[in-house]
Amino acid sequence: MKGKMKVQNFYEPMVMKYEEHDIPQIADNEVLVKVMACSICGSDVSYYYGHSPLGTKDGKGPLYLGHEMSGVVAEVGKLPREAGLFKVGDRVAVNPVQQCNACEFCMRGEFNVCPHSEVIGVTVNGGFAEYVKVKYTHVYKIPDNVKFEHAAMTEPLACASNAIRRLDIHLGQDVVVFGPGPIGLMMVELAKAAGAGRVVLIGRRDYPLEVGKKVGADILINTADAKSKYYAKDAAAAVRKALGHLAPRAIVATSNMDALQGALLVTGPSSTIVYFGLPGPEDKLQVPMLEAIQSERTIKCAWLAPLVWDNAFAVMGSGQVDLSPILTHTFTLEDAEKGIRFMKESKENKLKGVLLIGKE
Ligand SMILES: [Zn+2]
Ligand SMILES: [Zn+2]
């Protein structure tokens, strides 16, 4: 498609410009998506402030950020067109992690660890723009009843779904979730959908904990604010008191290493812990090994979202997961920079911010 589009072009830390550029030209194996909504991820914030390098060769811009997006199909490349896969106007979400499909990991379906992935908004231009080009294998139709601003959050929801799948909850098992951020709150909803018994949500501020209550958490624990009515200095003692036993399952949705360390304390024999955070390069977990072996502990990591996008669409479509309490702020494309700064700097209560870009 010929024409111009508005974009937010990220050049270097704290420098992002609202500009006009050509609409990207698609190849035979690509689809052009008119972006309707693109959510702001913690990693977008971290790129903007220069806390982590981009995935480009030199780690630098210019690049349009944004990897969590939904939209409508604007143009269909030759291959998907001939296969009858998409038509202009289809409502879709974009899986930004475009694996190579040729390496030893991809061969086994372990797309999340493919070292050759091209990631939209991280290594190539993303969704902080009016249009984005995507390989047709990474464009999925969304359920009719899911709004674009929620569909934009499919990527983090799929990541949360992968982590919950790895947690392997047996029916009725109690689950502790550390970190009531957007992904932790999605995990609360998913744990319930996956058959968890009681869900204990542990955090450091009352506001997100109370949103957690709204989306299904049964027990709230605030480990940081002594004035909170949910305050408990010793999370393990509080979990044991609330549940009557230590937890068989715990999931850590925060980068805070104390939470991961704490997960070892709130879980009992034969338990499983899943870590879904982004630690620093020097961070280490201390595991008392004698206790670990004698209680046959399982500690897993969860990274990205291989083979779970269908689950994420299904739980949104069925209403088992409601993202409206988690989406707290919207911004325009023009205000993207303001939005990113707000998500980082504002003291206001907030969870997830989404850019509303296209109009229907
Ligand atoms: Zn993200
Ligand atoms: Zn690969």
C-alpha cells in the first residue's frame, strides 16, 4: 500500500519523535496491519529510558517501539492471499516474536528460545505507528467480542498463559501469585480458569492487590506497607495461616528477587514454583538444596509464549479472563511519549496503558 503514516520514532534514550514516514511495503509472505491499539509494555518503558538496549544489531534506534498490538488487515501478501487466509478488514492480533522455524529449537516447537527471532518493536519496527508489516504466520484473527484494546494485550496474556501452563495446577490446588502487576493479575485470572482452589496474591501496595481481589484473588498479603490491612511481615506464616498449609504452587510475576526467594518459603513439599520476571544479569537464587531434594521441589522459568496464543484468545472470548480492570489508562499515538513517562513516573494508581491508534 502506498502512502504516509504517523509513527513514534525512538532514536535514543529519552528521545522519541512523532514523525511521518512511508507505509511499509509488504513482501509475499507478509500482511500489512493497520494498528488499532498497541499497549505499553514494561520493556518499552525500559528501552525508552535506556535501561535496556534494543534488540537491533547495535542495540540502538531509530526504531518504532511497541510489540503488543491489534488491528485490522489492510493488505494481504501473495502467499496468504493465495491460501485464502486473510482478507482486508479482518480483526487481528500480532504475535511479535517471529521465530526462524529452521533451528534446532524451532524444530521442536520451542519458539521462545529461537536465537534467530525477529521481534516486532524490538529488532524491527513495531506498533507505535499507524501501520505495521508482519509475517502472515504471526497474524491471528481475534474473537468478534474482544475489543481491540484488549486484543492488544494478547501477547502479555499469552506469556502469562505459558507460565500458568508450566505451573501445572491440579484441580483445586491453592496458588500463590507474587507481583500484582498487569501480568500477575492476568495470572490470578488464569489460575482460577485453570482450576486453582484459593489464590493468594502477594504485593507491596494495596491498590493493585485490591484490583487482584476484583479479578479473583481470595487472599491478599501486603509485605511492604505496615499501615495496610493486608500487611504481614512474614509472608510464609501468613500463607500458612490463611490456607492451613504451605502452598503447592507459586508463581512469581515480578523482577524482585526477594519475591522469588520468598516463593521458596511459602511453598511446601512436592511444590512447583514458576519464575516469570526479568532479573538483572548478576541476580542469583539461593536454594537450600537438602530441603529442596528431600521435598522434591520443582523450580521452572517461563519465557515468552510458545504455542499458547489460542488459549489466550479463548479465555478472552469466553470471558474467563476480563482485562478491563487491568487496562487503566489510554493515550493517543501522538501522546505515546507522555504515556511512557506517565507509566514510569506518575504516582497515580495505574496498571496497564494502551495507545489507541486507528479509527474504525
Ligand atoms: Zn511486552
Ligand atoms: Zn529458530
